[in-house]
Amino acid sequence: MFLRQLTYLIALDRFRHFSRAAEHCGVSQPALSAGIRQLENELGVSVIQRNRRFLGLTAEGQRVLAWAKQTLAALDGLKQEAAFAQDVSGGSLSIGVMPPALLGIPLLMESFRAAIPSLHQEVRSAAAGDIARMLREHQVHLGVTYLDQIPPGDAFEVRPLYAEQYVLAGATSAPVPTGKHCGWAEVASIPLCLFTRNLRCRQIIDAGFRDAGVTPTIMVETDSISLLHSELRAGRLCSILPVAALPETVGGAGLRTCPIVPCPAPQVGVVRLRQPNPSAVLARIWEVCTHLRADDIFHV
């Protein structure tokens, strides 16, 4: 069995299409199909459902896929360990980040580069509830998410960063209350642009309105933080955002904010999969995480 065959299987599951999976792997479609068939012959089971196109993995294929991901993740760790022994300035790191925390990630990445100068970093945006799965499936090495979205138990290690704070934000021409704070009932009548309902921060906001017994006026829903910022700067709509997700130039951009009370303060932190022998790169990165100053990185 060749590692390339496992790579083919993972790509096929990701792209759900033979041609796109083959293109991703840098091989022809017949070569990928032949590799999958060889894998099935060696294992003695069918791993994919076929017709003229890819129909999904079989039950046996799902189990093989899980082992394939673990095997390749272990191999990646071995490669990084060997490279790290020769050159402590290199390595690679993949980070899964929930949208409300994306603005602080460049500075977080800079902290990692300060420890490992030639570190290659990949950042993937994902809903908070998906990051634990991505860690388990070895799609990312590190996650930045709400800690209440991490399943209890010994599977994960966490480093708290900050407690999230929610505010109503809008242009100076928008109806943002001028007091020290505002309530959910007061905010409900203001036209809003909000994150989509699949995101945890939106679920927290919806709970605030629901507990207050009011229905908000929602005009736009999106998972794009840049679109929310554009609406705010244009003065068309207001939004409810965590402080860490506000534009850095709130005052200079002509925006005003007003804290919303009562409001929960969910913990945001860095998460990794607990491993008996993490790679030297990940061990160094986790050490950096223990000394992070969240107020310098996420502006909370």
C-alpha cells in the first residue's frame, strides 16, 4: 500500500469528484481511479460507491478514510520533526479560525513567526462548531474558537485568550444610542446586518433577543466580516459584533459603538488536539500560546 493511495482517497472525499480530486493530486483521472482500485484490492473491501461518477464512500471506506487521515497526519509530524532537527526556523502550521476572531489572526501569526522565522502558515475560516471536527480529522493543527464549542474530555488542550464582549456598532448617522449601554429591546427596532445563523456568535445574539422577548429587524445576513464592515462604513445598517471583530479604526471610520446589556461573555481560546508526541513545531507554537497577551492581539 502506497501513501499516495491514501492521499487519493482523502482528496476524493474532499472534492467529491474524480477529475477535481485528480487535479488536486497532480495526476490524471485514470491514475487516481487505478490507485483507488489498487487500494481496494489490497484491503479486500470496496471503499467508494461508483457508477459513472463518484457517489460517496462506503461504510468501510469511511473507516479507511479516518485511518488514512491519521496516518498522513503522523507522517507530516515525522517530516516536520526531521526538518526541525536540521533547521529550527522552518515548518508549517494550519490554523482554523472562526470569523469573529479573524481580524486578530495576522498579529497571532506574527507571534508564531517570531518564534519560528520561516514558518509557513495556512489560515482557514470555519464556524466555531466545525473547528473541533477539523482538528480531529487533522485538517488543521490549531484552532481559535469559542471554548464552549470544544467537547469536554481529554481529547483537546485549550489556552483561554479572552472573554468576548458584544456591542451595537453603526455610523455616526445611524441610530446608535448615545448612553453608556443599551438593551436588546432598544436594539431590536434598529435595521441590522448580522452574521449568519450557523455561526456561534449569531446564536448568542439570537439568544439575547429571545430572552428579551423581542424580534430584531434583520436586513442582511452574511458569514463575511468584510461585508459587515462595508455596511457599517456605508451607514446603511448597524450590526452587533464582538469587540474583537470591530474594524480597527472605529473612531476614524466614523463609527460609534454601544455595549449591549445583559450579554454573556463566552471564552475564546486556542485549541489543539491532545497528542502523546506532538511535532517539535507544534510544541514550540503551543509554548508561544501560553505567553500570548490577548489584549495586544485581539484588541479586546
